[in-house]
Amino acid sequence: MAQAGFALSDRSGSVAEAERPPLSVSIFADRPRLRDELLEDVLAAGLRVGHCAEPAVLFGSEPIALGELVLIDCPQVDAARLAALSRLDMRIARSDAQLLVSTSIEALDEVFGCLDQSRAQILVAPGRAEWMVALGRVLSAGWTSRLRELSEEDRLQILRLTEEVERLGRQLSGFAKACDTAPSQPFLLGRDRGDNAGLSTRERSGGARPSLPDPRLVRGIVRQRQLRGRFFDAALFADPAWDILLDLTAARAEHARVSVSSLCIASGVPPTTALRWIGQMVVAGLLERQEDVTDRRRAFIALSDSAADAMARYFAELGPAAASLV
């Protein structure tokens, strides 16, 4: 970002905060109450609002000026909204702007299918607090210096959130690296049906790996994990990354495709949290986004080849003991 004309402090040489232009934000929401809340919170954060209007202003063929941060609410979608969202996604991807989109669980698959370029944050039926946490994540990632003075409690909350996201990214990156480098097991249980499309690099070069486990075994493990929620607070056992991997392992063995809304449910955590995990796991190379060739408005999530290889070797290592997990 250009810094011409910015005043420098007398001693440290840093850019004077008072000379920085405030971050520009565009707000688009059909619901007046939500628009008012977002407007109030964005202004309270010391940001500048360029637009605060209904999403219909995006439907025209002529693009309107957008802020550096775009907030849009899409709880319900139709053809016009999906087309506008796709255009917005491509436009944001070609700029330095950030996109935050809220939707409902019913519209999630179609909204997710439209957002494949901009790396947008997607919130599912968020409350006011969730909107502010998402806004805080964006600001803490690069624009924190533009905020007005925050309370110590607010600063600590943003710091903890940022550290947690960074920890998650490091953990998943390490897991993905382990999937690619771990050696093959000395015993094999056969091979998957089909050609080399689902094989790891090591297999294509002449090695071998165990086949994926019987999907009935994996589904049994999933049911056993979900059963705990009937007797204890489910949050005690939240392990979304593992639940996501189990669900996609069973689906791959069943040759089934998994929608993002279905995977959010399988994760055992709120949809917005699940989407954050899914996004991190895609970045880490554990999951892949697969477009629906019959409907460009939809997309599916699948295991990457390296993650499928790791899951196959994990269950092969368990051997007969895996049945005791059900």
C-alpha cells in the first residue's frame, strides 16, 4: 500500500497513526437491523463506511466502488444473488480487499460454490459477536494499526484468537507434511479399486499402500464418537479435524461426494467453526475442493491423495484392533 505523504514521528521514524486514512468498509445486507448493527460496530472500530445498502445494488452490470473490506449477508439466495456473489468473488480476488460473507446452513452449499477465488471468510447464521470476531481476525491479520485505541480486554481477545489460528495452521501443516513423508507399513491389505487417480506419488513410482478401511467400520467409529454427546457436553470431545477426516475417509471408500454443509454437520462443531477448520485443512493440503461439473454453483470437499494415503496406513496399522473402536 502506498505510503506517500504519510508523516513520520520525530523519534522512531514510524508512520504516524493520525495520518493513516481509515480502512474503508462496504456493508451489504437486506435486513435493516443487521445493517444498523454492522454499521455501528464498524464505525466504533474507527473504520470508514463507503456503502451501507441492500445487496441489490450489486446486481447491476456496472460495478460500484467497493471498500477494502466487504461485508455481505446472504441468508437466502436466488439466481441474481448467486451471479452477483460470483462476480464479487472474482473482483475481490483481483484486488487487495477482504470479503466476509454470512449465510444460512440451507444456502451454504450454493454460497460456498460461488466463492472459490477470493478466500472469503464464510459465517453461518452468525450473531453480532461472531461478526465482530471475524472482523477482528481480518484486522489483526494486517490492519490492526488502523484501529482506534481498544480496551485491554479487546486486545487480549484478538491476540488469543490470532494465536489460536496460527497454532491451528502450524499443527495442520505439520500433519500434512507427515502424511507425505511417513513410510509405508510393512503389511498390506490390498488396493483400492480403480486406476491411479487416487494414488499417492509414492505408489505411482512402484510402491504400494493399504486400501482404505471398510466404510462400515469408519461409520461405526463416527457413531460411537457421536454417542458421547448424549451423555456429556459434546464440546468436551470436540475434535473437528479428526471427525472431518473420518467422514471423508468413509465417503471416499463409498465413492460418494460430500457437500460442505454435510461436512460441517459431521465435524461436530458450529458451522462457522467447521468452515474455519476446513479452510485451514485445504491450505495444509489435507483436503481438496472439487467443483461440481454438472452445477457450477456447487462444490464438494474430498481428502487429498496424501491424506487418504495416511488414513489408509493408519487403519492398516490398527489392523483387527480397529473393530474394538466401534
